[in-house]
Amino acid sequence: MTEKIIKTTKYKLILILGQLNPKEWRALKKFVLMYTREKSDNIDLFTILRKEINQLNSNEDVQSLHLEHFPQMTAKTFSNMMSRLTLWVEDWLVYEDIRKSDDRDIRLIRLYNLRGLYKQSNVIAKKAIKTAETKPGMSLIATKNLAQIHYYQYYSNNPIKYQQSQLLDKMILSYMEDYNNMLMLFRNQSIFFKLSLPTYKGIHEKTLDRVIKLLPKNNTSNLLSATGTLISNYDYKSLLTLKEKLEQGKLTPKSDLHIITTMYVYSRTLSLWAKNKFKDPKVLESILNYTLESGVILSSDKISPMEWHTLVSVISTVENHKQAESFIDKWHTKVDSKSISAIRSLSMAQLCFHKEKYDEIRDHIYKMVSIEADNKNRANCLIVISLFKDRNNNYKLFIDFAQNFLRQLSRAKKKMAINTFESYTNLTLTLLSIAKSSFQDSKVMIEDSRNIMYRNWLRNEIKKADTI
């Protein structure tokens, strides 16, 4: 479902159904038939929605569906049927989540104990405990599951708590380990947020530190400790430790711990790159590949154009031209764009910029047939840079193109984020100033502008031009 659809329809049902794949539609129908008959208005509506879901983009579309297929119904009756089906769909979402989650057995342990079926509860509990203790890969859920199993066994009428005197101690230990993991997780995020947003005070950090010191440790808490060191100190050694654990499959794939750890590793990798702290480019490329292969930074199996251009910049500065091109070829099809070939051309133009092959930039960009507005602005920005580097041969072409680009940006200003508008505009104005030998104006622009693209590169261009 597109952002436009989300903004133009009030029907939650349409938004949910628009996310389903064919297998989920089949499973949902079986679930709905538990509440209604095969030949009923409810199922008729379900079938119609399945057929026409991609054409229902607004409230008016849903109203037209009502008039075309259920003309005998009043608006209120149709609305009630939509609401009823929505509730069933939400019940199905919850059911599917429970069915696929690790806590199904835990729910059964609680339910069996409530009904006095203690033998059955004990059998499931024994199996669930073994699974939690031996399941490969670290995760936050394993310790939490152990704690809940012991809790539901102990706080019930199940006589096992008298037969196993150590059950109370096991429950207490499991909960302390679980709380320690969660508190360390929160502390890491508090530190990360404070470093990312200076206005955030992190008022609970001292309390978290005191409590964490008192609680028992396990493998997961040790991993979270290394993550905390990476976050707070930009520690390269901790980065290598976490990278190794991720690549060796030490964390349960797709678990909360795996996703969160990967995101921290990815974020600090970019930070360390920006601080010139990477000793081995292969390590950086390995982390970027892992992050993409794991799908952690992808949304609906796609990477945002903004994130992609950051990756291209990073890989272009740490790898040689051939290896960076291979990275682009491998991953550019994952970019969330309607023009994948244009994305590749733009990415290659970026690569040429970072490798100082300015005369090749336009060759790649001129291959672009169509592209989204922001990517088009990025392409024009690179053309400005290419013409700037060639200004000695065609000064007028550079000036005309740069000024025309500024006019385009001004016309589109209301449709752009202010930081994006300023980044492109300030870069172009700075290049015009350098070309006109207004070096002092250029320096002011670079140092005083909050948003400007390629700041360090511009500083070097001033130095080069000032010595000529």
C-alpha cells in the first residue's frame, strides 16, 4: 500500500488486507469461515475485497464497491459488515502471531494448570525448558520464556513446586537474568539516544547502572555489554567482536536481539567510517553486506534511496573502483525505486565523483531515462560538480547550468525537506563562488551552513583554487 492510499482511506480493513500475500489470504478465509457461512454476505464481501483490493485507494472507492455489489444494504448495514470483518481480521492477526511465536507452549502451561491438568502441563514445561536452554543462538526471548515457564508452574496449584524445591530459585534467577538483559538493552538505547540527540538527558542511566551491577550475568548480557561499549566509546574492538558473533550465527536470526545488535553495528560502522577509524576496508564492506543480506535495514525487502546513497558513498571511499562497482551491481536492485536502471547510473556517477573521475559523471547520468524527483536533484548536483571541474574549458556552460539548477530548486522548495533544499543549494552557491574566485564567501558558506553536501570536498576545492 502506498503512502497516498494510507492518507486517503479511513478503512483500516483495506489497509490491512492490502498487505496480505496469496497464502495469507487463503489462511484468513479459513479463519473467517469459523465465524460465518460460506454463502453469506460476509464471505461475499471478503471475496470481492480479495479481487479488488488493489483498486481500493480511497473512501470513495469503498463506497462505490458498496453500491455496486450490495445495493440492497443501507450505508450503516454495510459499515457494520466492514467493521465485523475488520474485527475477524484483527483476531486472525493475533492468532497468527500466537501460532508462530515461541510462547504457545507457555500459554498452554498456564491454561493446563488453570484446569488442573498438571501432568499435561509438566510434560509441556519439560519440553519447553529444554528448548529454551538448548535452542541455538542468543536471544532475549529464551531467558524470558524460562522465567515465565517457572512462574506459571510455581504460581499455580501444580504440586510440582513441592516436588522440586529448587523451582523457586530457578524462577528467581531466570527473572533476574531477564531483567538484567532488558535493563542493559534500555541502557544501551539511552546512551545511543543521548549521543544522537544532545537535548536528551538520560535521567535513568545512573539507576540502571546501579541495578545492572547487582544482577546476574549470562551470555546475552555479555553481548549487550559489548554493544554498550561500542555505542558509548565508538570502540573498534567491540565492533569486531559483535561482527564475528553475527556472522557466525551466534544470535537467533530475526530475533529482537539480532535485529537491534545489527542496527547498532551498522550505525556505528558508518560513524567510525566518518571518523576515519576503519583500519581494514574489508571489514567495513563485510558489515555492509551482512546488514543487507540479513534484511535488517530493508523495509518490505527494499532499501530507501537515502540509505542507499549513503552506502554508495561509504563503499566508494573505502574500496577500489572495481570492487565498489561490484557492490553497486549486487545491491542496487534492492533500492525502493521505480527506475532501477537509473539508480545504477546515478550510483555509478556517485562512484566516479568519489574516485575523482569527474569527466565520467555525465556519461552515467545521461543514461538515465526517468528517476524520482529527489534522485533527479542528486543527479543534477553531480552534473554541476562535473561542469565545475571542467569550467576552464567551458565556464559559461557551468555557470548557466548551476544557475538553472538553483532556479529549479527554488521552484520545488515547498515540495522538499528544508535540509535537502539547503544541502543542494549551498553546494551549488559555493561552487559558483569558488569559480568566481570569491574564496572568502565560499569559506563562510561552508563553515556557517548547517546543511551542505560534500563539505570536506569543498574545503579541498577552495585550497586548490586559491593556490592557482
